[in-house]
Amino acid sequence: MNKEENIMKGYKGIMDLDLNLVPRAFWKEAIEQHEQDIKDYNMEQEKLPERLRYSNTVLKAYNLHEKDRKATVKRHQEQYEEDTKMINKYNTQKK
């Protein structure tokens, strides 16, 4: 069995369950516990005011950081292209 097949996806505040780290004899129990953790997590989130829920706090910050990272990459790419044009222009004028 492929190692990646032994990973159960998490859910928002619950991390993935890597069954490769659990003895095979306990897989069923670990999977059941993982699923129960996700159910409990969802129940707890429903009890919180909307402004304090994971999707409105951590995910909001994560998405902001991701947008900032993409903008930074784009700015660097544009600067690189501009610098390359200037270097090429300089090199062609020297000849």
C-alpha cells in the first residue's frame, strides 16, 4: 500500500491523521477517533460566536498571508523582467 494512501485528511482545525505512524492493529480505533474528533470540533465551532470561529480567525489570516505572498511573488517577477530588459538593452547598446 502506498504511504500517501494511509493519510486521512483533517478538517480545518484538525490535522491529517497519518496511519503510517500508528500500529496497524490500532488503525480502526484511530480512524474512529479521528472522525469523532472532527464531529466534536464542528459541534464546538457551532457553539462559538461567528467572529471567533476558526474560519473567521485563523483561515482569514491564512488567506491574507497567501494573498500577500502571491503579490510579493508577482512584484518580484515584474522587477526581474524589468531588470532583464534593462540589461539586454544595455548589452545591445554596447555592441
